[in-house]
Amino acid sequence: MATAIETSALPALSNDEIARYSRHLLLPEVGLEGQQKLKAARVLCVGTGGLGSPLALYLAAAGIGTLGLVDFDVVDSSNLQRQIIHSTKDVGRPKIESAEEKLKALNPHMNILKFETMLHSSNALEIMKDFDIIADGTDNFQTRYLVNDACVILGKPNAYGSIFRFEGQASVFATEDGPCYRCLYPEPPPPGLVPSCAEGGVLGILPGLVGVIQATEVIKLILGIGDPLIGRLLLVDSLGMNFRTLKLRKNPDCPVCGTNPTVTALIDYDQFCGVAPHKEEPEAAVQNGIPQLTVEALKALQDAGEDVFVLDVREPHEYQIVNIGGHLLPLGEVGQRIAELEAHRGREIVVHCKSGARSQRAAEFLKQAGFQKVQNLAGGILAWADKVDSSLPKY
């Protein structure tokens, strides 16, 4: 396995660094030269959230000389359950600044390069080109495919990880002889089909497991030791505490790394998983034929005594956390229990969920089933808590 770092002109270690990394130096597989390789390495972490937190912390502790951070988001209190690089005092602060502070406190010997921007087709290649390895800590398909394609184009290894609910995945994509992410998943799913972590939840400890695996793969690639997850997909089941490995093959027909690639330039896909900064829906917005009703407009209709039927398509455990009194019918059961809604067919039906994604799908289903007066509550119950009743909890 070829190393990512050339052995010529490796940087020297100071006495303080030798003391700091002594446990590495005692390992014959690392030793002085290996630690010098780590110091010479340039690794880009895409995201400083759930995966990026343990990933960046352990890479910093290990002695990576230059660590790049890409993030445009700010710290929210809901992040703190899993994004351990941030703390309560950082709420409202740019994640990239919070992360830099913690990393510098952990290891002042490292160089941190910050890119406070959304990664997209016009800047990804420029940001990534000077790094040896890219570590993908994103939570959305749009950036995941973008990172993969850029890694293939630039010839950079992609230390990949993903998480959802209680399960995770990890691999090393886009090496010369190994498969890329598109060999496994040629195209992204349609927007809204796969629920985000914000909708489906995630066990807070899980990104720690997967992020540490990603950091381990980065270190192995730099040192040229062990058996990296090239051509293998590691599946993590935290409930059963099971780890399974699936063999992957490089697909000769892959649209980006295959023999005759059809994807030769970067593509900006539709936004997934809340990657785009929140934009308010205009009051008369219509998406896929479904009118988008603002929470203020719904409140006005209710105050005026209008005949409005509010349908809540969240899960029962979400309804227990907070509700605005709507009829509970989880999205996954709408098809089987649609008879419950027949009595309301002639009424104005406003469908809502946590943020508006699941309710949009439910509204589209009802429209196809012949319900004519169906609207989606833009922003869902989170928007209601923000703009109508601030006493409600947000989750």
C-alpha cells in the first residue's frame, strides 16, 4: 500500500513533540519517521459536526500537521448531544471557530486552515486540491456525492463515514485501485425520500464510533500500515454492537471512476438533510402542486374560526414531546389508514410534521388520493415554536 506522504524532507520534531507523541514513537509501525509523516500530512475534514468532532479531535491529538476544516453552520443546542467538539457556551457561534479553539487547545503544534463556506461545485476542487486525504464528515447526500466526485477527479483518498439512528458505515473510497462511493450508490436518492438525522434521530454516541474509525483510516493511509477499508464497507450496528464488512468492487461502469465516465465535472444536487441555510417560504409558495401555508397564516385561520383540519404526520413519540393539537397519523401509516380522513375530505387540511419535509410527502399522497384542499405547513412545528408559541419546546 503506497503511503500518502513522501518520505523525503520530512519535518523534524521538537523535544516537546517527541514527549507528546512518545506512545506513538514506541510503536515500531509508527516510530520517529511515522510521526514525522503525520506532521507533514495535510488532511481536510468536511464538516465539524457529529462525525467531524471526534474525527478532528483525534487527528489533532495524533499530530496531523495541517488540518483543514470546512463548515458554514453555527452551533445549536441540539448539536451538543453528539457534536463533542462544541460546548454550551458555543451555542450561536460558528462551528468552525468553536472547533478551531478546541483543536488549538488540544494541540498547539498543528496548523488549522478554515473554510467557512458551503462546499459546492465551484469551490470544492480549489479547496481540496492541496490536501493529501479528504475525510468526509457530512450528513447529506449532496455534499457526499460532491466530495466523492472531487476526490476521484483530484486523485485524493476519501475516508468516508455516515450515520443514521443506530447504524453507521465507513470505508475508504476513491483510491487508485479501489471503488468510489458511486460504485456503491451510482446516483443520489430523490430529495426527501431518505429522512435526515434531524427527522429520524441519531444515537449521540454513534458518530463517536464511526468518526474514530474514519480517523483510524486516515492515520493508516498516511503511515502506509495495516489494511485500510479500501474495497470494503464496514457496517456498524450499535444496538447489537455488531461490525460486519462487505466486500466492494470497483465498478468498470461507474459514472465517475469507471472506464468511460459520464460524470467528468462536479454537480450541485438538490439540497438534502438541511445542508442549505434555512430560507423562509414565501406565503403563497407552491411545491409540487401543494400550497405552502405559513404558521402565522394557520394561526390566523384558527383565530378566525375557520374550518381547518390539522393533520400531524410525525411519530407518536414526537407527539409526546410537543404537539399543537392536530390529529396524529404517522406518515408511514397514511396509506393504510386513509379511511380515517374520509370525513374530512371536504375541509381544508393542513398537514404538518417537525420541519415540513414529511408533511410535504403526505400532502402529495393525499392530493393523489383525491383530497383537493390540502396544504403543507411550511417549517412545521419548529416554525410554530419560533413564530407563534415560543413556550413550546424544540427538538
